[in-house]
Amino acid sequence: MTTTITSPSLDLAAPPTRPTRDSFWTRIAAELAEAIARGVYPPGERLPSEHALAEQYGVNRHTIRRSLASLSSQGLLRVTQGSGTYVEDFAVELTLARRTRHQQSMAQAGLRGVLRVLDAGTVRATAAQARALQLPARSALLRLAVLGEAEQAPLHVGERFFPLPRFERLEAVVRETGSITAAFTAHGVADYTRRESRVTAQMPEPALAAQLRQPATRPVMLVESVNVDTEGVPIEFARTWFAGDRVTLTVTHDE
């Protein structure tokens, strides 16, 4: 028996399918959205100009403009007249209450919070620090410089001061766990509360703006706070600078 295999007919005269103009702008929009998700363009960063993007993708500026408009309508970009197109910042709502915990605040916002130690060392208390911690002038303090992040975006940079020798092992625990609360627990402080928080707005120094990945022309919020143990003894004085357009601070008095 002979089996005949028939090949499907091919229309050799038909030209190959080419991308349409519509597929160009949607493809470019998808690639830019993926680059934003991977952190190539972090929150607050200005994208290359329309002219530069047009050259990069080999299309005209109208196509790029359509791609950017689509991403803007999705909330990924914002266009500032006369300045450029920026990756939209996400706003995280943090609560300043009697019990303020970084990781807990992040979890409530549906985010994973990370606290990283940038620098550490022993310093002598200034007059303001000694007064806040109710210590003699020039008492020895542990100073931690920390960076708080959410989803790989910096939310705040802080200087935190702790009395010595009571908290001499605190740096090691914070580096290991990323948690001030865990470090306090390791030093026998089962619970602590915030005695006060003072909030002011200021313009950041260039180095601080760089750490927060924001322009130096954008204000930050400075929160000065004092935490006390269950006996009312001050255990921490902190100065924390929050990215102004990335964080909403809510002060509660219900505890």
C-alpha cells in the first residue's frame, strides 16, 4: 500500500508579515514597563528624552510619545511639563504611634520591609541627645546609620542612638535580623513605646538625596523620636529622614 503525504500549499507570493505601527508602540511600552519593574528605571528617575528613546528603538517620536502616554495612563509614569517623564513613585502609609515598628508597618502596607545598617560606631552624646536620653553630657552612645527599604526602594535614612553599655551587642543583632525590635528583645527589652515624635519638613543635603534616590530639590520629612522601655527609661533617640513623596505619615493617639 502506498501512502501519499500531501504538503500544505504555500503562497510564495504573499509578503512576510511585518509589525504594524500599533505593535511598535505596544512592544516599546511593554519593554519600558519591564525595565521599570526590574529597577532599570527606579521610582522618581527621569527617563531618557523622547528623541533618545526614538533613536534607541529605531522609531519616530510620535510612536514613543504614544508608548509613554500608555504607561502614564497606567500610573507607571508621570509627565512634568518642561522637565521630562519620570517613573511614578509609590506612596507607603506609615503610622507613628506609641508602638511603631518598621517591619510591622511594612507588612500592614502589604510590602516587605528591610532595615540595613549603613554605618555604626561609638560616639559621645551631644547636649540634645543627652537630654533626650536623660543621660549625663558626653555619655557613650552606640550610633547606627540605617536605611529602610520597601520593595528595593529607599523609604527613609536614619541615625539612631542607644545608651552604652546597655546595648553594646545591638549592632550585631540588627545586622543579623534587620530588626531593632529583635535587637531590643535580645537585650531584655520585651516591649517599648514611643514617648514623642517631632515632624518637620526640610530640603535634603545632596548626600541624603542620593541615598533616598530623589532630587535634592524635593523636600524630605524629618522625624525626631524617643523610645522608652516599660519602666519609662529612654532607650533610643532617633533622627529619621523620609522620602517626602514616597511616604505618608499618620500620627495616631489612640493607645
